[in-house]
Amino acid sequence: MNRDDEIDYKSIVEWRRNFHRYPEVGWTEFRTTVTLVTLLREMGLLVHVGTKVINPSFVMGRDTKLVESAIESVKKTLSLDQQKILDEMQGYTGCVAVYDTGRPGKTVALRFDIDCLSVSENKSNDHYPVKQGFVSERDGFMHACGHDGHMSVGLGVAKWLAEYGEKSGLSGVVKLLFQPSEEGVRGAKPMAESGIMDDAQYFLGMHLGFIAKTKEIVVNPNNFLCTKKYDFRFFGVPAHAGAEPHVGVNALSGACNAATQMLGIPRHGKGMSRINVGVIRAGTSRNVIPAFGELQIEVRGETEEINTYMANQAERIAQGVALGHNLRLESELMGEAVDLNNDQEMVDMLSSLVNQDSSLINVPSRSFGGSEDATILAKRCQSNGGKSLFFVVGSNLAGGHHQSNFDFDESSLLIATKLFIASLLTLCESNK
């Protein structure tokens, strides 16, 4: 599996640090996508963007005003050629690069997420990105989950394909999916529904760090939690709180009532279930009956059955409260992810590849314990008769995921790139 001399590790690190400096949240990754498209096309790969890779009918949690503001802001930093790419994107971020060997064979899809988090990065001198000069330049935004590393690994695989794919005797087609808006699990569904990977016989996704340390490879993580994210908006009637309180219809009261009931949903007896009311927003003034109230919630479940139970309960509570308080209700699904069982054939393949490298530690299984919308792409492949695998490449962390001091061991970038390439060489052998 040793291909260190064929992998441009220096560029992978440089790409990672560049992306880290300019983080962008979901559906606003315009600079990020333009950078990816530019680099991938310079490598000679065919790259699709816009509605070719994102189905607008399935887009969730996309704030139009935020998107428009991001486009106007990034335009000022782009060259004329880059602005053409921006226009080509039609307002949707993400891209899919295609490497076609020209020889008959399997189609393999690899997924890399590209968005950041609304986290303010630690600016202390002992924080590695500060010491090395690649700390986030955007206040309030940070790559605090490793997606800067994920897409840099994707670029590393692309560069290897462009330079060594033909020499290595690969057959078939490789598709590199650079997926937007993973945080909030919003981007995989519209990418899946674009049909861009419906011809894939194999799918692979990966996460850095999380549940493993450097050189540990969790080849078959389990306990992926299904999830649904909702915004519930309650609309009432304003009125003077002193003179005519009976005229108003209190949306804040309804939102609070709904939040309390949702947090008390009985848990499911067949497995793990979760609910969190993360945001409650209501009211304009202390002497005005609140005419608007909003809840931002999420439910999770160990299986689709459990998650559906939690989601249905939350929806019923919102509807019942709205009816009981004489409020108008708007419900919007803001994101979703499903559970995943990796295909044993793929697990065995990766396990064999890890065992070939004595420097790596094969961790057969470990609980993932969170949600990942790569599961939607993985299940899409499985539903079309293909095989899927999502694995974890361990990395020592200088702070937990989603925290202001997050950073990972950059040596894990090389490990991840090598594993993807080794997997492609196994799955795309010319005799397969």
C-alpha cells in the first residue's frame, strides 16, 4: 500500500491550510467551490457544478439572503475566469469531479464534505493554526470538524488519478463528490437526488479523528444515528399587553409549551433516541403580546423506525399546540441523515489494506454515536445494488470537534489519501 512517493503530501497540507483560512458555512461555500473547481480542472478532470450535482427540489436549510450576500462578497475576490465558474454554479455550492479511464469497469464514488461551522477560532499563540499562520480569517467561522482536511484529501486523490491513474492500469470511472452543507445534514440529500452517482457500484466516505487517534483506522464504525432537523414557526396576533391582552394571540406561549412537551417525549424501547430544542426565539417588546415564536429542534434515533417515531411525535406536538393556542404553524425540514450498515465486502477490503501497513492499527468496529449525511449517499448506492463503506481515519486532536481550539494531526491526511487510492486500485482493477 506504500505510495508515499506518488502522493503530493506537501500540496495536500497547503490546500488544507488555505481552506482553513477561508471557512464558509453550508450553502455559502462559494470561494471553496470555485477553488476546488479551478484546481480539479487544472488537473484535467471533468467537473460538474450547479443543478447537475444539486437537485434544488430537495435543498434544505438554505437561507436565500445569506446565499446572495455570500455571492456578492466573494465576487470581489475572484478573477474573471473564477467569476465564470461562479456563474456556472447557479447559486448552488459543491461539485463532482469525474475521472474516466476510458476502459470498461466499475464506477466508484468517493465523498468529501466542504463546509465549516459557526465557531469563533481560538486566537491564542499556542493554537497550532495561529503558530503556523493559517488561522481562520473570518470571525465567527471555523473549520472545526476537519472538513478542510477531507476536501484536501479529495484533491490529493484527484491529483494522483491525473498523474498515475493511467499508469496504474485502473479501469472504469471514479467520481469525487465534494458535498456542501454537511453540518446540519443538509447537503447529501439534494446531491443524491441529482442522480450524479446513480451509476456507482461502490461508494466510500471517511471522517478524520472523531472516535480514533492517529494511525487507528476504524474499518466498520456502527451506531450511526438517524436524524431529522426541524424549524417550527408559530404565528399569533400582537396586542397591547396592558390595555388589550385578550385581543392578542401569544406565539411565545405556544413555542414554550411545545418545547416543554417535546423534551418530555417518551423514549423508544428498541434503542437510542434523542431530542434537543436548540433554539427558541420569540417576542419583540415586554409590553407587546408576542406574535411570533420559533423552535429549532433535532431528533435522533438508532434506527429509521426510532427516528421516525421521534419525528412524528415532535410534529404532532407542534400541530397540537398550534391548534390549542389558536396559532398558525409553519414546519420546515432543515436536514436529515439515516443509519448505515457497511457492506461486509467493503469492510473486508479495507481491513485487508490496513493490515498490509504495519504502521496502522486496525480497529474492527467502534460506535460512531453521531449523525452523518454521507449515509444518505451510501444508502443511495446500496439501493441501486451497489456496495458502500464509511470509515474513520484516526487523528490526534488538539480540541474536540466543534470546539474553538479544534485541530488535527496533519499526518492523517497522508494516511487517508493512501487508503482511498489503495481502495480504488482494488475496486478498479482492470480485470474486475
